[in-house]
Amino acid sequence: MKLLRTIQRQLLMRPMRIAVVDDQRSWKAYELLVVAWHLARRIKATSRQQRIGIMLPTSGLFPPAVLASWMLGRTIVPLNYLLSKADLSFVCADAELDACVTVGPMIDFVGGLPEGVTPIRMDQMKFGGIPPIRISKRLDPQHVAVILYTSGTSGRPKGVMLTAKNLLSNIEQIVDRAQFDRRDSILGVLPQFHTFGLTVLTLLPLAIGCRAIYTARFVPRKIIALAREYRPTVFVAIPSMYGAIKAVKDATSEDLRSLRYCVSGGEPLPQAVSDGFWERFGIRISEGYGLTETSPVSNWCLPSEWKWRSVGRPLREISERIVDHDGKDVAQGVEGEVRVHGPNVMAGYWKLPDETSAVFDERKYFRTGDMGRLDGDGHLFITGRIKEMMIIAGENVFPREIEEVLDRHPTVKASAVIGIPDESRGEIPVAFVELAEGAIFDELALRAWCREHLAQFKIPREIRHLDPLPRNPTGKIMRRSLTTSTPAKT
């Protein structure tokens, strides 16, 4: 596996450098390898299955767990410890796991591992001496290196199979676009069981030999403190995190002066957050786009190319189509479904051949399910999810447009809009808002604000106060969790 060899070479070239900093300690490059060698022996003695679970907090423990598994030719299955017990049990059974690399606090947090899954506890292992070094298996580039389970829009989680080639291709594509090298350092708090946290925060720094700085819990003041202490060049986060950092009262532009990239992904970046961050720190947040199925990054808008609401041009070797409901390519600037083709696109869904076939079109482009348009410079603009689109009196309306307006109101911290059936108009929008600190909910004022900035048919029929809004582990607002029966605050 070229990716594994690349990482090992980077760790051996400068073994005494600090490769990872986390909440507990700093890790020298050679220490990551030594721990991986020890752990590989334990995994081999404990697990008989091809796939090995990993359930760890965002930290320096995760890289050795990945390396140890790949040294044995295994496939890693990062486990989302925030899943319900039923979903976690389903994932472990579906992936046919018999062991999981973890630590005691994680086991306690999930209330115990599912039956039949043996814990391999890194917090109970001793890593003093260097064990006999084994030669890593030489694996085909199409070896499935990881299976990442996504919640999807409905039903049970499904496993996305990413090959070593998928992951390495995406790392090389990102490095090519951003010109990263070993002089960079990347700060982040995203969970490593998530595709963004796995590729961008974990594998990329290991592969290019730069430093990664992790913290397991998002605390805005701590992010500022880490930026002051370690002077990272890259910060990777989701929009809500940037909004919270913007609100840290004693933070200054000097604290973040080392950053050449502040990257936002996972969900659309609200204008209020983008503009506020620029005004406060003089840094333009650059948006990226991708999915678990694309390893994940397919587009990235660098600060030098910034356009409002653009997620940038496709990365190297990636081609994109915008198609109508009949699957025909649309003209420049016309909205349609975004479809992606490239070496970073997944091998398929684990044990779901029919779903795999259905998600690729006749030209082998991946159907993203996202709506968007391309401009004359090749910039992609995401406008919404096909399944979340509302048809109001015959007009296509996406939640994001209404949410952008609500989010600009000074009393609103975040919002989510859903469509509900209506006999006369087909659907009508209903909004849920999370209030800014100290704000008072005033539905009439918010509706008046919407009337100033939206067409009449897009104004929410009802605006409810819901604090907090439902979010997934990375902080993305989960619209599908909202219904008209969702209890609201008054």
C-alpha cells in the first residue's frame, strides 16, 4: 500500500520531530511507529476478521491504530461513539467485527461494546521497548483501506468502502491545490471517525510530514489558546465552530495571524459567519465540498479565488457534471444535480451491490444528491439537497435560501427550515431557530425580517424557537430530525 509506505517513510525520515499534539501529550514521529508495531502484534493475536474497529477520541492514539491495522493488511472501521446503542451494534454486526481498538473511557461512554466485539485497550498497553519489526504487507492499491459508515438520509447506516488509492489520491489532490508541505501545521477538533477528520486532519499530515494539533472537545477559547501557542498554518472546522470562535471576546487578529487557510466544510457557510469572521479577524474562510463517498474533498475555493457561496473548482483529476432530472447535462449557470468522477470516488457500499450500482450513472459519475451550478470559471455553487427541496406553488425552493436570511438576523444563532405538506400550495416552509446568547424570541419580528428579504411564497408559515437545534457529531444541523411535532420553546 503506497499510502502506508508514504506515511512510514515520513515518520522514519525525521523520527525525533513532534508529529502530533493532543490534549494529553506530544507524540514524536518514532513514538507513533513504536506504538503501531506493538498494537499490530496485539491485533494479530486478538482478531481473526479482516476488518478491525477503531473507537478513540480525537487524539494521537488514532494514527497508530490506523497504521497497525494497515501493517497487517486489515481494513479499518472507525466507529462513531455518538451513535445510539442500536446503531452501534448494527455497524459492528454489519462490518463483522470481532475486535475494536479503544480506551476505557470510550467503552464507558457507549455503555459497553456490542456482544462478540473484544476491546483492545490502548490505555492498558505498555509501549516501552521496540518490538520485533515486521515487514508490512504489500497491498494492492485497490485494497479497501477503510469502511466509513454514514447515516444517510434514512434507514440504517451504510458502509462506504474507500481504497488506499482513493485516500492517497485525495491527499495528493488537496496538497496540489493548497501547496501544503512539511512546514505546515494543521489544527482541528473534528472527530477522526468522520471522513473530514480522517483524511484531512489525520492521514494528510502523516503523509506529508507536517504537524497535527488535536483537541477532542470543541471549546472556542481553547482553539484560540492553541492557535496562540502552536501557530498553526491551517485550521479545519465547520461553520458553527467559526461562529463560536468569532464570539470569543478577547480574541484578536494577532491570535490567528499564522493561519494561511481557514477551511470550512460539512455544511454551507452562512453569510453572517463568513462576513463576521472577516470583519473580526481579517481572514476569509474558504469553503470546500465533498462527501464521504469522495474521500471526501472534491472542491475547494482558495482565499485567492474567493467568490461568495462558491466551494471552488474541482480538484485535480476530478470532473463534474450538472444534470437535469432526465440526467442530461445543463447549460452553464443552470441548476441541476452535481455528479462527480475521479480517482477519489469510492469503490462502493459494503455488502450493498444494488445501492452501489444505483448511485453511479451510465458514465460512471457518482450521483451526489446535491443540487448546484457551475459558473464560467468552473466554480461550483451548492444550492441544496435534492431530497430537501421544497416545491411551493410550483416553484423550487431550497431551505438554505431561507436559512441565510434568518441567520442574518441579530437574534438568530442558527436556523433550519423544512417543508410540510399543504393542500393549496403543495408544500410550505416551517423554520426552527436557535437564538444568539441573551436574545429574546420574537416570531413576529422574524417574520417581518423575512418579508423584507424573501419573496412572499418563501416566507415561513411558522417560526419556532428550538434550542439547541439537532446536530450530528460534526455539528451539522440535521434537518431530517425536525418535524412539525418537534417540541419548541416559547
